[in-house]
Amino acid sequence: MGLLDGKRALVIGAASGIGRETAKLFAREGAKVAVADIDTSGAEATAAQISALGGGSCFVGVDVTKKASVSGAVDEVAGKLGGIDVLVVTPFVSTGMTVMEMTQSDWERQYAVMATGTLFAFQAVIPYMQKQGAGSLIATSSSHFGDYGSMTHPAMMPAYGSAKAAVELLVRSTATLHSPQGIRVNAVAPGFTVTQGSLNTLEEHGVKDMAMIEGMLGPGMPMGLGKPEDVAEGFLFLASDYSSYITGYSLPVDGGSLANAGGKLAP
């Protein structure tokens, strides 16, 4: 018996990394899973992996920066699955740039993908959950890791950090407004997780091998670097009935980064 037996889940940002592993884990735990991404070939590959494991899955293309695209994708998924019980929003965009290096388009792009995209997804899914009288919305925040993440003072990534802070406050506001309707709203806050997206970002800053990454990040992560599978388990908990009395919360899945106030992403 799986933790998500009978549930219908939509994972946005499931073409790779954390989103892909979350979608696969949900399927193994009994959910029917729709995977969505702007990378439709990657989303299709994730759906194929789930099907090969014996799970039920479908895929849909979506651009989270466009409200009509998000609404259309949600409507399509709700039609195919007969509703949506769980939403996971975990899109990623390459980060970096200090305050003085940043252009207007840099700033707006990161907000559009991570903060506004989360809002659009919530807006599209909430009406379905209101009709059902239940549901779980789960966003992706970021661990308070030294100079990296939300609600901190990021040096390298001010747009990323402030966009994640916006996600944190959106989660709390949405939880306050919609928990009386049976809709729980939470976030997972990963620490540094080894995905192709995070590796590409570090490479842009001249960090090109795992030895350099471990040397730079290791002191701030008591349990070592994270894997997408680790973070997926946090999403599973918040999607399951074991978190039925939790809302408006951001769950750190960060290998102890939050506990280590001296952790730094960069010197």
C-alpha cells in the first residue's frame, strides 16, 4: 500500500532533477502522475520512465511564465486525471549575478519562473481543489544556507533569493486564505542539490568538477551534498496524509544547512 494511493498529482518542472524524481516517487507510492515542463521531450521521458515502472502517467507542455499556458495545462491534466489532489511546483532557472551585474531582464526572468509561475499554478489548481474540498499545494523554496536561499542576504544570487522569499510569503498567504476550504499549502526548502541545472549554474562561475563543489559547499552541509531523491521525499511527506495538520510551512530538506549558520555557498 502506497502513501499516495488513489491521489492525482501534477508535478510542474518534472523534465529533470528534483521534479523528475518527485514524479517517479509519487508514482511508486500509488499516485496517478501528470508531468509538466517547458521541456516537453524531457517531460515525455519522465512519463515514459513512470510507465515503465508500472505507474500511470501523462505529460503536458507548459510555460510557467504565461498564465494562459499554465491554466491550459492544468485544465488538460484535470480532465485526464479527473481532478488534482496534489500540485508540486518546482521549475528552475539558471541563477547568478550580483546586484550591480543584474539587468532588468535577469531580474524579471527569475521572478517570472520561480515566483509568478508558482502564483499562476496556484490560481489554476485552487478552483479544482475547492470543488473537491481538499488538496495539497506544494511550492519549492530554498534552504537558508549561508549566502544562498530565501530570507537571507544572498551575495551571488539576489534575484534568486528574493524570488524564493516571495514564494515563502505566497505559501503562507495562500495557506491562510484557503486552508479553511481543506487546501493545505506548504513548501519544500532544498539545500544545495546536485542536479544538472545546479551544476550548470556553478560552471558559469568557474566551478567545473565535483572536487571543487565539495570543497566549496561541504563545510556548510553537515550531511553532504543533496540528491534529487532526497528532496523528493520531502515533497512526498507534504503530499501524504501524514502531513494532514501542516499548512503554511516550509520544510527544510537540506542536510543540516539551516542548522549550520556558518555555511557559505561561496567565500
